[in-house]
Amino acid sequence: MSTLRLHPVYRITVFVPPARLEALKRGILAVDDLAAGGYAHGMWESAPGREQFRALPGTASAVGQARELVSEPTVRLEFCIPREVPGARERLQRLLDDGIAAHHPWNSPAVFVDAVEFAAP
């Protein structure tokens, strides 16, 4: 039995329409192989749920009109990269700009970045 240790990571969570999930994953992996702890391409996706929003006047929304309440299916995609290594912030920014923003269908994708600890051997 192995012992689990805590490793500092950035956990990136992004919500995406189910029909665009695979394209977003390909875009992210084209920028970074997500190598960490002896593995690469590590991602987690959750069962489809729903996201809702109301675009304010002047917002160019990819879905719906201003003031219209929109509810769309969405999938939660998560992945981690090591945090306390040289170049970690630059790697994170590349993933956000070139991996997520460049391949996501929404103008303002719901993306969350947490500094957390990952338990692994």
C-alpha cells in the first residue's frame, strides 16, 4: 500500500456545453499535455447539468438576447497542473488563453482556478 502525499496544484474548472466538450479538451491538450505525477492528459468531467444566466444590455452573448433568462446544458471539466514549480503561472495563463478561451464557444466562459492540494503517491 502506498502513502499519499499532498502536492500543491492549480485546479482549473471550466463549464462547457456537452456538444463542445471534446473540442475544448483537444484545444487544451494541444497547448499542454497536463503532465503531472507520472501521468498526462488527466481530466475529470461530470455528468451534464444546467447553467443559467441573463445577458445585460450591451453584452454580445453567444446564446440568448439581452434580458432573456437562458438555461443551457453544461458539463464540468476539471484538470490540475503543479503549482509550486518554475513557470507554473505562465503555464496556467497559456492554458487559460490558448487552451480554454481560444476553444470555448462562449464569450465569457465560466472558468475557476483554485490553489489546492492533490493527494497522490
